[in-house]
Amino acid sequence: MKDVTPFKFEGLLKPSFIALVIGGLIVIGFLSTSFYIVDQTEEAVITRLGKYSSTAGPGLHYKLPFGIDRQYKVNVKTVQTEQFGFRTVSSGISSTYTNQSVESTMLTGDLNIIQVEWIIQYRIVDPKAWTFNVQERTETIRDVSRSAINMLVGDRTIMDIMGPERSAVEVEGRDFMNTTFQGYGLGIDVIAVKLQNVDPPTGVQEAFDDVNKAEQDMSRLINEGQQAYNAEIPRARGEAERNIQEAQGYATERVNNARGDIARFNAVYAEYRNAPAVTRQRLYFEMIEEVFSNTDDTVIIDRSFTNFLPMRTLGAGER
């Protein structure tokens, strides 16, 4: 049999070797716990002995090692989304969804049941508040969102929610959520609330579709009538204004002519009072001139003669 020499540990137990190993572990631990990298979309919340110390931006940073300083990275650039009433199982060209009918079923203000599916989009704006102020952050966001949409749906009729009040629910829901989250100190800003599907229960879907179609037809007819009104009324008003202006011009002309006639009559009357015979003779001549001014081939005769004797021919160049 061969002699088996036992493995000797005497060299490994020397104090110098142990010190070297301990020193190497300390260096590795120091390096691995002293530096950290923050991504471009993130900010890091730094705590020292469990208490908030600072917030670091993107890049390579140093912190006190061995757990004295700890970093909590928070994504502050990406817009995050929460879905209500449905879940996206797989996304792509043909996305797959699952329905969450219990979450989406609500009661409207006119005591009708409606199923509402919506999403909220938010971004973290205060990494410190997001890290420390609220423990169950996602659950809080979902609870507040469900409460807001339930309240707004319960204040409106089913036809308003499916029609003209849909955008109002989105805007008021966003404002209500932001106010509530600010009160909680959650550190987020709700960018948008979008109602995806607003449908009545399956049993009355066809009836509501008919009502929606009727309302759309009504809106279309109202718009067409308004368009016709806008096309005709301004034209009619323009014609009325033109007629009024023409009538005013005609009235002004008649008044001015009448005033001129009055002034002429007064002037002639004054002359008549001074020389009645001369004035009467002049008026007679003026009347004759006016009567025959637009006539051609006019012959003036003396009616006291028994024979036809032209005294003067009033025509072009004839005497």
C-alpha cells in the first residue's frame, strides 16, 4: 500500500495569509458597495443609516460602503400605465386582453348598470415622496382611480356617459386623482385618464346601439340645419341691409328734391309778386320748352287760321 501523506493546513493558518484574505475581502466589499450607476431614465434616492440623504441623477456615483448608504432607483422619465376593467395579456400586432367585469361594472346616476374600461397614465415627479411616503403605492393608485371613476359615473346618466359627458369624466377624473395623490404625498402626476370602452350590459346592447344611432342622426341633422342657417341668414341680413340703405337713399333723395322744389317755388313766388305778368309769361315759355324738348318733327300752327299754314317746324335743321 502507498503511504498517504495528509494535507497540511499549517501554511494556510499563518497570520499573514489570513490578514491578506481579510484585506482582499474588505477591498472587494468596499468597491462593490461604494459605486453605483443610475440610468438616464432614473433618479436615485440615497439614504444614510436609513434616513434620507440626497437624490442623485443619471451617471456613476459614489456612496459610503457596507450598507451605510443605500440607493433606491426610481424611474422618473417613463410614463407608466394602469389598466382597469381589462388586462393586456400579450401586446403586439394582435394584442390579447382579459376582461375584468367585476372591476368595470358600475351604477350610473339614473340607476342603470354600465361597464366602463379605462386606463390612467402617470409619471413619478418626486422620487423621495414616491419612495418614503406611501407603502402600498400601486394599490393606492388603483383604489383612488376606481373611487374617482365610480363617483363621476354615479353623478351622470348612462346616455351622458356614453355621449357628451365622456370627455368631462376623463378631465374631472384626472383632476380629482391629482388632488388626492398630492394630499397623500405620493409624488406622481396623472397625465391622462382615458375611457376605453363604455358599454351597457350585454342583454340591452342592441337597444342602446339604436339609441346611439338615433342620437348621432339627431346631431347630424342639427348640424346640417345649423349649416343651412349659417348659409342663408347672413345672406338675408345682407339683402335686408342693402334694401334698407337703398330705401334710406331714396328717402333722402325725395326729401332733397322736395326741399329744392320748395325753394324754387318760393323764389318764383317772390318774383311773381314783383312782376306777375312777366313771371307768368316766363313760366309759360319754360313749360313749352320742357314739353317739346324731347320731341322730333314737331310743327306749330296757328289754330285761328282756316288753312294749314306751318309757322315753324321744330326739327333737325328745318325752319
